[in-house]
Amino acid sequence: MKPQAKWREDFPIHWEEDEYVTRREFTRFLGLTSLALFLGTVWIALWERLRRSAPGPARRIARLEELAVGEVKSFRYPTADDPCLLIRISPERFAAYSQLCTHLACPVVYEKEKKRLRCPCHEGYFAAEDGRVLAGPPKRPLPRIDLSIEGSDIWIQGAL
Amino acid sequence: MEMEFFIDPSRCIGCQACVHACTECDSHRGQSMVHLDFIDRSASPQTAPVVCMHCEDPACARVCPADAIKVTAEGVVQSALTERCIGCSNCVLACPFGVPKYMIAADQMMKCDLCYDRTSVGKKPMCASVCPSEALFYGAREEVLKRRQEKPVSDFVFGRQVVKTKVSLMVSPEARHLELDVASFIRSPQLGLLPSGEKEGMRGLGAQE
């Protein structure tokens, strides 16, 4: 065949050279892509729920005298990939939270004067008493870890 | 064995079987893609069936501004893609054989696609399967050469342009060349189509000199 002009190559008359997408193919692509995204979301949600609901082992994480009021101890629970913070809010009150901000998983830091946790990435704030969102982009409270005090030891009771 | 389409207008008896067989097709029910033309209706009952010749380099596809006419790997020129055809009739004007027709109701060009749904799976096109006189014949070239006196031609000369087609036309065995010079045939005096005064002008036009 004779050499063709550029615009002719862009609009080939031969069936196999043409990038022809039928309406049905396009609709199928859209449908299957949406389905894949939906199933992926469902899978992530289920996986996260299963992971959360499986109680981790009870563990002693600190002794009462380790922390002065306003001090923080970091630990990892339930796996080594899950950083958490143990905070002594007042002489009687302890609280433990996941350190990952619920917005984009930056580590939060404790501000003892205002008794809140601050995420430096996007200025998200969480209350130290119960982990609820005070300000900023996060929508969900910080996951709280149940604690129990037995004698002079602080124990984690399982579920995150 | 490769199957080919052969048209022999001299065998056409004008029975319209091809037209009605074509009309049966579900993809264009009620519309025939075969045109049964009268050669000279006032003087003769002779008719000639016109189906798409399926050119190697189809003018209809070349002129389509919407990129709607496609050629398959087998060399079958398809009818316009319905999503793309804008009904501009460029192909209708460009086709040297007068095959594409603009259908007003559908705002689409529709033309013969050699019953691609049938021929691609080894069946005959509808028209050829019903033609009682084999004016439309679909089969092996050897069979045609064995059974017919005429010889198949698939090179058509229009002025300086040679159009090669997939479908063959059966012509007189005395034809010296395997080419049918349509332009000079139209100009030939024995055809008597042109009044004497217009012959010179037409010759100049056709020769493009």
C-alpha cells in the first residue's frame, strides 16, 4: 500500500487498525471498574473489621510510677506496626489511643497544657479524655484502647 | 477453498428474488441493500443487480469524514457504523458503482456488506443463495471458470483511475484486456447515450487532459 498522509494513519479504514470501542464495551468497562472498586472497598472494610474485632492478647504495658501526670509513653499494640500512646491525663486517669491520626495516619502528639492530641500534618485535634475529634480534617475519633489498673501495673484489656 | 462473489448482469431475469431475500435480513429489515437496476427501461426489460463491489481501496471509506466505513481483514467493506455515520452522503457521491444509499428515515448510509454475518462463517450471501439464474453467484473461482463462457473481471478503469474490487463482474470472453474501461464505454458512440453535440465535451472531461 502507498505511504499514507499522517491524518490518514490516524483514521484508518481497516477494521483491525481502528481503535473502535463499542458502546457495549465502554459500558462493560465502566461497570466492571465500578464493581472492582466497590468490592475492593467492601474487602478493605471487612478486613479492617475482622482485624479490629479480634482481641489482642492482654499485656502489661507500664507501671503506675513510670509516668508523671502529663507524660506519655509510646508502645505498639496489637502488632509492631501499630504505634499507640499511653497518657497520664491526671493522677487517677490514664488513657491509651492509637497514635495514627484517623485522617491520613500521621502520628499524633500529646499537648499536656490543653489536654489534647495534635496531628501536625493538617492540624487535627483530638480530646485526650475520650479521643473525640475537636478540630481539623479527621472525621472519626482516635481508636481507644481499654486499660485496667491492677495494683501498680497498667494492663491492656484486648480489643482496640 | 476461497469463496468469491461473481455478478453476471446478462443472466439477470429481473425476478427480484435477491431484493426480497436481502429485505429479510434482521439488520435492515424492509430495506434492500441490493439495487435492481433497469438498463434502459423504455426499450428493454433487462435488469442488472447491483451489490457492493468491495473495492480494495474503497472510495466510500476514503471520503467518509466521520470514519464510519471500515474494511475487514477479508476485504469486506462494511456498512456505516451507526454510531459514527452522520448521514452526509459523501460516500453516496463518491462510490463509482452507485452502491451506498442514504436512508432518510434512519439518517444513515446503508449499503451491502456481503452479508458479513453469513459469509464470515462460510454461508452464501442471501441474494446469491436465492438467485435462480446465478446472475449473482457465490462460490469458488474454479467452478465459475469451468461452468461459464464469460470471464471474471475485477479491474475497473474510470478515466485514469483503476478501481480493483473483491467482487468480480462476468464479461465477454472476447474482451481483450481484463479491464473494463467504464469512462470510454460511456463515451462510445454505439451506446448512443450522449447526443453528438456533447460528445466532445464529455471526452475532454473524462480524459482529464
